[in-house]
Amino acid sequence: MPFQFVTLQEARKSTDLVLVASAPGVPNPWVEAVKGIFHAKQVPFVAVHTNYDDPEFMEWAGSRGAPVILHGGRSPIDRWNDILLFAERKWTDRPLLPVDAQDRAMVIGLCHELAGEQGLGWTRRLNLVHRALQGEGHAFASFATGLGAKYGYRAKLAPAYEARVCALLDLLARRLHLAEARGSGYLVGDELSAADIYCAVFLVQFGPLPAEQCPMLEPLRRDFEGMSPAISKALDSSLLAHRARIYRDHMELPLTL
């Protein structure tokens, strides 16, 4: 379902759900996951870019980060899992969490390993900070120090960041190979789940979609494409094929950033 970016004033007056997104040209995977959830559920929404320098914006959004969702006068929701569970409670026709308890636990667990603290997105971000501080960054070079301080970067842990990223990519690839063996194209079960959406969007940190599908800041694209030999080897081709299929069948292209 298409959406549009609006001004702060328009967002404050909107009766639709409002998504606070990152700065223009930045494919924030946490934000893109929310877009994917709303698109899969066919939920109408509008989006507004963050503006940390505007006191009015900060008072309204209630957070310096993105994503944030605001809906129906409720308090802003800014944690990835709270947003997912809110969407599941509010729009039940197209569930993204399975009814089966074991499958549901698996989906939520995989989503956490992608989007949660010390998950794939978190750890790859620290890996990118390290690369930038070693002179291998482009867009990241200008804010790597501040970003590292915010998320707990420590230089001596750089090998652990790389190892953790590789282990999580391997986990996802093994899940996909098991799915293929039982004739399924999804990480859990035989239908689209939140895990498929989160998996698809977080691969932007390793290889963004083509420019015609994901028009983004080119220095940031070069940073995301920069990988050590170990990470490049762990990025199994099945993960990129799965991303292409999920975007083609269940998500919106091109990305609107």
C-alpha cells in the first residue's frame, strides 16, 4: 500500500497512523521493517522525516530515534518489538506472527536476533563503526565516534563483532536451507512472517538493493557494501535470493526514503 512523506504540520493533523522515519536517503532497516509490516497488513499510513533540531518535532515525536509510530492520540511507540506487537493486536486480518506457539516463539526469536540489542543490525552497525575508524568508511566516517559511543563500541571487541555477524548470517542461511528442503520459501512455516520481513530489510547493511529500487546516499551505499572476507563468505546467496523474493511478492518497490 503506497504511502507518502508529509510535513510535521500535516503529520500532526493526520488521522492515519504516522511513522517517523530517518533522514532522507537513509535506508534504516528498523524503519524499513515497519514499512514492510504496514504494507503486508495493508495499513494506511503517512511518514515524516526526523528533525532533531526542531523542538516542536522533538516534543511531538517523543524520541530522537527512528522508527517511531503515533496513532490515535496514543503515546509514541519506538521499540521494534512493541511496534510489531501493536500492529499484530490492531490489524489482525493479515497476521505476521504464527498461531502455533513454537513457530511464534521462533519468529519472535529470529526477529530479535535481527533487530534487537546485540542482534545482526546492532552488531553490523558496530562493525561498520570499526571499519570507519580504521579509515574504511565513507558516510560513516563523519559520525562513527558519536555512533560508537552511543552503542557501546570498543575497539578490542572488533573481532567479536565480525564473528557475531558471521554467526547470525549463518543461522539465517541454515534456516533458509531447511525451508527449501521442506519445500517452503519462508523462514518459519509456509507463510510470510515478520521474520521474513526483518531478514529482507536488514540485508541492506551488507548489500543494498539496486539504485533503481533503493535510491540512497552513495557514500552510505559504499559503506554497506564494504565487508571483510569472512562476512562476505557468510553472506550466503540464499539470503539475497530470499530478500528478492520477499520484496517482489510482499513488499513495496522502489523504496521511498
